[in-house]
Amino acid sequence: MMTNDGSITTFSQSSGSSQASSCKPDKQGYFNRWMYNTQRGLLTLALVGSVIQCGNLQAAEKSGVTAMSIPDYEIKSYCVDFNWTAGGRKGQNNFAKPGEYAAADPKGLVEWHKAIGSNVIQTFCVSHNGYAWYKSDVTPPQPGLKHDFLREVVKLGHAEDMLVMGYLSIAANTRWGDENPSLSYGSPSTYHLPYTDEYLAYLDKAIRDAVTTGIDGFMLDWIWQPKRSSTNGKWIDSEKKLYEQLMGEKFPGEDKLSEKKDTEYSRKAIDRCWKTIRKAAKQVNPDCAIWLTCNKLQHPHIDDSDMLKEIDWLLAESGNVKNLEKIKSFVGKHTKLIVCLAAWNNKDPAFVIPSAKENKLGLYGFCKPRTKDGRIPMDKFLSKQLTELVGDDRNIAALARAYQGLSLESELVDGKFVEPKVAPAYRLQILAGGRGSANRGTNRFSNGSGEVKVNTPHRRGALLLTRLGDTWPETVNLHYWTIKREKNEKDMSAVQTVTFFNGKLGCEVAIDEKGKTRFGAPKKFTINVNWARSFKVGGGDSETKPITVPFTSDKNNLKLVIPKEILTGNPETIAVAWGKRFVAK
């Protein structure tokens, strides 16, 4: 519960006794916005792979929040993505085979969402393979479906006061494509369906049927034109007919179709599809929220369209908060804006989550299951620091902290996230150092000093330290290890330089026998860390003040201390780069 001083008091129950603990919001006030309902009790939740305790809702007390009324910034959603196979599949179709996750457990899914603090479960009506996730007379259910999955998730989720959103893939449906070969560009795992009368008639029935399951709304994915890759760009006859139907003119042929005409046709086709979807959903349930996920929000086929103006929820799948800010004038005033964290978009949650919070946006993530029964076990990664993780592990761990109103530095202790006993003085963010294995690291504080450890297989890379406390520690040590070396290198680290920059002053440490050091305000000093930030400064002399930076280096390790001159002035951020690439000139 929320106390008068803004801290959160939680209670864990064991053997009939209760024990209270309290933790304060961090400097950036994560608690204040991310608590979905601060007057809810705490449940002890068993999830597949680990057990954690998290602030969530009392089943007996309904919040009354609907998909149409929930504020954007309170949307805390995730999707265990049944679209894709847990393993690899050979051939042109990489979708999950029909029935691959037929044993998925509705109760386990709801428990998993409760465990990370999600209040919106996004699951499936019909997935890419074309089969439904509930017992249906319109769309065949997944072969061997063990449960009436979607209906049971709705029932269990609503009992926990969670919203339950379904999902429909629009331009891909393997089953429908296989059953209607003249109306589809084969059945590859990409967009392959033109929006013919026959397909829209099916889509209308499928949506009306899905809405009757009691879902609060559903996500629309892949509302794009078919790629036509299976025909090498040639149009099938049914789409030529659709072109003539919508454009009122004969299809001119692929080689004579202008970009302008193609865009006009595409916009009409997508708009007609959208109107079919919206009419079907709203006629069955006017309060059904329609959620569009899109990775190209300003694509000419949908830019400034009725769909963007009428959609209820909108997800920027690219994870780019700025893209959502750019299109605010093109969407409806009622449209709820959400940003995505997923491995494919390679966005850093340490940037995305605070930015979403600042801009009052909802959060969402997705990841395919890691077991055949549709689970994502979390016991191996949830307790680790975010900088020790990469990809979806890092995203899930970050969202679990944010969804429960805690800072990204919070720790999992005895199955419960708590703020660290020693408040972190700064946040560590590590840039991927190249292809293959990623850089990982840890951040520790004790007795007025900090220690950053980086495990890197790359000869170059960069990290960013952002001050969270009032001041920097007196000493910040850096330790790199398992650094690769060239074959002809013997006892020296492969890192030749380490560069520091605090926004005004830079320091370059040459890692050689002499330990040559340059310090000052360089004439040009840029560290492009590929995370939407670069540091530049003009003027000054690049060798104005020699300083000493002690370091030790051997075959696999490099240890040094951030120069005190860089810490002077209490800068907000300090960028650190290693290797040849980032050198002051």
C-alpha cells in the first residue's frame, strides 16, 4: 500500500504470519505512475520457473477500468507470442505449426502476467497459422487444443481485474491461404493476402465470432499489402480484379503501374479492410477496443488515414517514442499510445521506459514461448541486473520492475523486488559491441565507491553512466575482462585506448607501456553510441593538461579508475569508450 511519505509497504505471508517491508521511490519517482492501483493487496504468485511477490489487485475489488477508459500510461501489457515456433522450421513458413502450443495453460499464462505486474494480457483469437485459440464454428481451433484457451484466459484475467486483448493477423493466414490458393500469394510467413471480397467476408465473420468470447479488445497486426514474393512481383488474377473494382479502371500491368497509382490502390484496399474490421467489432460490442500494432507509422499506405484517426489503441512496434510524438496530430484524441520493447527492435529499456513514463505512454513487450507448452521460464534471469542481460530477457526483467512501480535498479530478494539497500549513485548502460555475443556488465556500490565490470568479447565498445544520486562516488573503478586479442598480441589487452567524456571535458588513456594520457576540451570529440545520444564539444586544446590514470592490464583483464577530473563538476552523464574507434582527435 502507499504510505504518506510516498513509499510502498508490502506484506508477504508465510505460515500464517505477515511481515511488512517498505521501500522508497527512487530519484525519478518510478512508483508514482507505474502503480496501476495503489490500494490493492499483495499476492504471492507462483509462476512457471520462479516465484516472486508483486503488488497486484484483489479479485474481490474490481477497479471498473475498461480498455476504453484506462489511461495510456497505466497500460502495462505483454504477449507470450504463439505466432512463432519455439524451435526452427525449415522451408518458407516459420510460423508455429498448427497445434504446436495446443497444451498451453490459461491459468499459467495469467499467473505469469500477474508475476511481472502486467494489467493487460495480450493473447490470441487467431494467430498467423490461421487457427483459433478458442472453440469456434467459424475458424477451426488449433489442432489438439487442450483448453478453450481464450475464453478461459478472459475468465481468469477478468477475475484478477486484468484486461484481456486478443489478436488477429490480417495479411497472413496460412490455413486460409492454403484453402483458397487463387486468393493468396501462397502461404509464406509474411504478408500474402490481398483484401478480396471473399477474404473480407471471412474476416468479418471471424472478428464477430472472436468478440463474443468476452475479450476487451484485440490487436491487429500486419495490415499491409501482400509482398507478392512467391510470384516474383507478379499480381495474381484475383488481386488484379480487386484493383479494377477499387480503382474503376483496368489493371495496367506490373511494369506500367505507377507508384502514385499503386499507393492510391493500396490506401483504398487497406481502408476498406479497416472499415470491415471496425464495423464487425463495434456492431458486436461498441466498447471493444481495437489495437493496431505498426512498425512504420508514417508509411504512405496508412499515413493520415481514417484507420489512424479511428483506432482505439496504437502500438509503436519499432520502440521509437519519437515516432509516436510525431503522429499525435494524426490520431484520434481518444487513441491510446503505447511503445514496444522486443528483441527485434533492439531498444534499450533503460531509455525507453523512462521516456515512456515522461511522455505518459503505455508499455508493451512480446516474446515467443521457450517451451512447447507455451511458457517463458524466468528463474534464470529475473534476479540479475539488467546490464547482465540482453534481448527479451532484459526487456522482461525491466518491464517487471517498471510494472510493479520500482526502479530499474531494484533487486529480486527472497522472491520479491525491492529497492537496493545502497541507493545506486549512477545507472550503467552498455552498448552492444558488435555482431555476435553482446557486452554484459554489473554495477556495484560500497563504502563510497563504485565498480563497473564489463564482460566484452569485442575490441571496441561504449558505455554510459548516468548520475542518479546527488553526487558521484569518490572513486569509480572500471574492470574489463575476457577481451579478445589478436594472434600476435602477448600480454597486453587488445584495448588500445579508453576514452572518457563528461559533456565538457574528455580524457583519452592510451593503454601502452608508457600509459600516455591526454586530457582537455577537444576541438572535436564525438562518441556515437547508437542509442540516440552523441556528445560533442567545440574549442579548446586536446592536450592542455597531462594527468595520471593508473591502470593494470594483462592477457584478459584491464582495470583502471575514472579520472577525478572527469568527475569534477558533478556531470549528469559520463560516456566511456574503449578500442580504436572512439578516439579524441
